[in-house]
Amino acid sequence: MCGIVGYIGTQAASGILLEGLKKLEYRGYDSAGIATIFEGEIHCVRAKGKLRNLQDKLEGLDSPARVGIGHTRWATHGKPEEHNAHPHMDTACRIAVVQNGIVENYRELREELKAKGHTFRSETDTEVIPHLIAELMQNPVEDDQSLAHQSLFLQAVKQAVNRLDGAFALAVVSADYPDELIAV
């Protein structure tokens, strides 16, 4: 079982995310990671093994980012390696996602997205989610007028979730929408 934490506020996110992950460490322990947004970029730090390994990587990286997501992992898809640790990002590194659960139709979504030029870096089911959101942001579905008042980011997340089969919880951030953190 995995642990998810997110923060959006006025304080530096990294320390808050790390403290949240410490409280959730019992929920997952083969890897951990955080993604924060600062100056229009997603900064992602991941580590294999215990949370202490992530904490060591974060020492000296005093980021003033005010939004971010974090994750402790217990592997279901893909070996416990750093490249399979969450958060996962899309090809352009503009969207980051953490997940607790399983996306049952990830293989077919992965093949569909690969055919559209998306590049995958892990063996996880989770990685299809940021790629699918990115695809929907580039090519939005125009038929749902009920979403028209929402940001393109929120619209794309909702549409992506509707394509996923399985049971899951998500936290999602986008470098293009640095004042939004979406939880599903």
C-alpha cells in the first residue's frame, strides 16, 4: 500500500511533504519521491529504498516552491527501482502524478500513447496518467460543456480519470497551472 501527500500554501513545500511522508512511511517503503513546482518547472526528486534515502537527496536543496506532491511506494507494477518511484511525469515534464491503487487498462493506454509519440521511462501503471493528461491538454475533448468553466488542466484530469479502469487515488500538479493541485 502506498502513501500520498500534497501541499499548496504559503510555506516551502518540500519540508512539509517530507514530514507528511514520514507519517505515512509505514504505508510504503520500497521508494519515495516528491515533485514541487517553482519558476514554471517541476522539480522531481526520487529515491529507492527507505524514506531516509529521499531525505538525504533533499538535504541542501532548499527550494522555495509552495506547491507539491509526495509518495511512498509499495510496488505493484515494476521493480522497486528509482525509475519506477513516484511521482511520474509526462514526456515534456510538465505534469506530475502520484497514485495509490492500480490502473487495470494501463497496457492499452500505454500503447495508444506511445503511438502518439509519448516516451515512457518506467514499467509502472501510474506513468500512463501524466501522459494521458498531457495528451488531453494538447487535444481536448470538446463535447463536454459542463467542464467549460474549469481550467484546461482540471478538464484534462477529469477526462483522463474517465478513461482509467481500476481503483485508485491520485494527486496531480502541472507546471503550467502552478496554483492548482488536483486530488482524485
